Amino acid sequence: MTIKKMSKDPVNNPEHYNMLDIEAIDLIEMSMTKDEFQGYLKGIVLKYVIRYKHKGSPKQDISKGLWYLKKLEEKIDE
């Protein structure tokens, strides 16, 4: 589990995901099996890649997709 301070990094640590003392991604992971969480991460990667040209900040969305892809890679290695 990762507990982080709020920062102004919209890719690696968005403020709106740190409303509690634990990040939303960690709460989501705790509520799922390993396979479910990996599927969730895969879906998030696809979401960011598919819509990166349509939200106004393509590079940021690609960076977010890469962040989730790296997280998926870490979970596969565990």
C-alpha cells in the first residue's frame, strides 16, 4: 500500500485521487483479486490510449496511460 502526500503532479499523483489518507488506486486494489486488479489496470491503459487525442491534453493522457501500464507491469512481476 502506498500513502503519499498531495502534490501538483496530474500524472503520477493527481490531487483529486488523494482525498483520504490512502490513494484511490490502493483502495481499488484492496477491493479486488489480483486478476481483477490487473484487468482493471489494462482497461485504464486502453481508456487513456484510445481517447488521448480527444480530451485536450494528448501528452498528459499518454503519460497517464504509461503510468497505469507500468503499474500493471509491476503487478505482473509480483
